[in-house]
Amino acid sequence: MSDSVYKVIELVGSSTKSWDDAAANAINKASKTLRDLRIAEVTAMDIHLKDGKIEFYRTKVKISFKFQS
């Protein structure tokens, strides 16, 4: 492995379908402005409720990408 530096950011994605889709939404959005995405780690999942029913799923992810100087 070469000498590299990576930055880690934390994002929260949401979806009305699933936690998987919520994570994918966060990663897809990040990939539009960041280059060299490397790792995504799910750190938390929760559900937003309304009137006792699931309104949407939320997934918190830490995403690392190669730091460009």
C-alpha cells in the first residue's frame, strides 16, 4: 500500500423503502462531489415514525475518501 491519507465524513441518508436504500442514497449523493470513495461503514440505523407507522428509514454512514492535496 502506498503512503496515502484518507478523510472520513459522516452522512445520514434516508429512504421510504429500507435502511439499505438509505445508505445507498447517502453514498450516491457523496459520489457526485467526492472522488476516490473507499469505505462506507454503517454506524447507526433508525426509523422515523408518524402516527405509529414507519415514515422513513435513516442510515448513518462514515465514508472515507482519498485526500487530494
